[in-house]
Amino acid sequence: MNRAVIEERVDLQARNTLRLPGQATWFARVRQDEAIPELFSWAEEQGLPVLVIGGGSNIVLRSGFRGLVLAMAIRERHWAMLDSDTARLTLGAGENWHETVLYACKAGYRGIENLALIPGTVGAAPIQNIGAYGAELSQVLHNLEAWDRRESRFRTFTCDDCGLGYRDSCFKQDPERFVITRVRLTLSRHRSFQLSYGELAEEYGHLKDPDSELTPLAVAKTVSDIRRRKLPDPSFLPNAGSFFKNPVVSPETVADLRKTWPELVAYPENDNYKLAAGWLIDQCGWKGYRGSHVGVHSRQALVLIHHGNGTGDELLELAERIREDVRKRFGVILEMEPRVVGNE
């Protein structure tokens, strides 16, 4: 093993944004692509399962991990200029996502400004097809590189190959198979800003020509300000961001729900509607709930928080109680966004 150092009995509490306790039996930072085949071979020889993590912003650590935890730390960031409008940005999987957004916006490129302040690393972004304020990674993803554990080789995936959907991808559907190492985005200097969603529409609705009056950095800073007002900083209040997906339902379901709940918050989504999961949870009285160790944020019911000294099981029990209340009241099933990990 010459490209990565394997450590033994490493605490994972600081490596997940919910700050849930747990320990990895074995742990390694992946700084080079070439280390990945070696690390998987070593784990296979030892008969160990492997868990790959980025910034730990989308996992619920239920317990420790009896196996090898790989923390993606590949750092790379460079431009490939294409023409006067478009450029391609190549990024290592270990790059910080929010810092990447600011880097692109400062260079004058548009396409990811609405995704500012989303926690996590670049490598995790395609797994969730991260999205916010009407924008998704799928709109700018050119391709990515990943290690295919089943085929024991590196592969290149086009955007279409990734099977991206609402908070979904082929990588999320088969989490044990792929390790994303590098991501390439196609960004533009002149594409129109997406400002029609929620608070952005309120903030910029008075502008006659926002495409010429705004810069991508200005939009990114506005998005960041909105997110800070609504969502707690995991550095101060441990959380994993939005804990539930906004459920997508048929127009008939929306019409039926509005007979009882005329103020129902729903947004058109292709031929269906996306319900505001936070609103559903709020109507069930969960916003601001605080248990002994876990609770629900007082300003955003979508965010479950860990006050300290709690466990992953406590958090999951709270999540299930919320899901059951929403199901009983609205007949809607909420789906968790973060992945549950741990095998001890």
C-alpha cells in the first residue's frame, strides 16, 4: 500500500455533519485516483466492507463501521476554455462544493450560483443530483469519472449515463458499486439566471433585466443569505440539511388535498406537483420540537438536528414518527434524503 495510509480505530463523529458518534475500524484518505484499486484490493483481502464518504453531510451514522472507511480527498480544479461564452470546469471529488460555486462565480461563469452554500464535496454532488431554487446539477454536468468496483476499472459517465433525477442517480441506486473521483461542469458567461423560485423571485422580481443587472456572484451571495436565514450552520448546530425529499404527487392528489388544505404549498413539476415537505411537517406540529438529544429546527421543519449526546437510532426514531404523522394526516409518504450507514 504505497499511495494511501490506512489508520486504525478512527473516530467518525467529526466526519459527519450531524456529529453522531461512531468509529471506523480502518480509515484512509484518498488523495489520488491510483490509491482506490489498492485500497479496495486490501479490503477484499481482509474480508472487509468499504464505506466511501465525502464531507459527511448526507449520512446518518447509526453506529460505528466495522470495515474500511474511505474519505475522498482528491483535490483538483482547473478550467478548459471552449469559446467566448462557455468553459468547462474540472474538479476533484474532494473539493468543497460551496467553495467551488464561489470560485466559478468570481470568474464570471453562470450555472451553479443557485447551488451556493449546499454542504458537502464535489464528488457527492452527482449522487444526490443536488438542487436548490429551481436549479439542479444535471443542468450543468458534462461528465464524471468513477471507479467501478464490480468491473475493477475507471469509467467515464456522460450526464445521460448518470440517470439523474430528483435527488437521485445511478450512484445512489447502487451505492456500493461506484466511487466518483472527478466531475466536469459546463458553465456559461451569458446563460439566463434562474430566479423564478420562491425567495429569489421575491428578491429580484423588481428587476427589468436581471441577466444584465446581476452577476453570478451576487446571486450566489443572495442564495447563501437566504439559506443562512432558513437553515442552521452544521458547525454550530449539527444537522444534515433537508432530511426529507419534497414528495412528487399527481395533480389529482393536489386537488384532493386542497379540498381540506386550501393553503397547501405545491409547485409544478413537469406533469405533476412537488409538495413542500417542510410545510407538511409543520402542519403536524413538529417545527421546533426538541427531545432529549435530537429535534426539529425552529425555522425549517425539514431540518432534523442533533443537540449532542444522541445516537443515530434516536434521530431515525424521530424521523419515523414525523413520517407516520404526515402519512396519517395527508396520505403522503416522506422519503429520507440522507443515507443510513453503520454496521456495528
